[in-house]
Amino acid sequence: MKRVTVLVVEDNEVLLENIREIFEYQDVMAIDIFTAENGARALEVLNGLSTPLDLILSDIRMPVMDGIAFLAAVRDNPRWQNVPFIFLSAESEQIEIDRGLKLGATDYIPKPYTVDGLIERVCNHLVSRASANGNPHQAAG
């Protein structure tokens, strides 16, 4: 089974650690998790990755660089412009969600979310990406 790489961007430290643990202990597929507390730090992490990135999961409202600005920077870079980008967002942020989808976000998952729902949505996008790249069994476990 191929390992996949996911970047999680969230300014709430407890929530960030919770998301990391969810994906480390799920048994659907092998996922390497990288984290950042804001969009600016996430760009530093992306620039330092030596492995291909398979998916980004990002909050919208964060200090320093918010999720919308981070998404714009990701979509402007040829290395990452086709990487699935999913927003985690509170329902009250519908304007930002709509703006993000117009800028190229792949999906959004409303907060609060269920653990099973989060795993299912993220894994579905990872499997779809593998299928689009020509190997439908590449990411599936």
C-alpha cells in the first residue's frame, strides 16, 4: 500500500493535534501527516517537503495568513495547483467557503465534524486523486 501525504493547517493547537491523531490511528489507508498553524507556516512546510503532496486540509480563519490567502498561493504554484484542497470551516463562514470554492478549493467540511465523516471525505478525495493519476488502487488499502 502506498503511503499518502496530507498537510493539515489549523491555528487551534488542540484541534490540530486531534486531527493528526485521527489520521494516524485510522485504518483505511497509510497517511503521513504534516501540520502548520497558519498559511504562511504551511507554505514553508510545503517548500520543505521532499515527497509529493496528496491533499491539503485547511482552516479558513487563521492569523498571519488565512486559508483563503493560503489557497491562492497554493493554486499559483505549479507544484501544488492540482492537489485536492479541503477547507474545514464553521457554518458561519459561508461567504469564505463560497469564495474558496471559486478560487479552487476542492471541498469543504463543516465544523463540527464527526471523526468517521472526516476520515471518509478525506480518504474519498485521496482515492479519487489516485484514480485520476491512473492507478485506482494506489491509495486504497
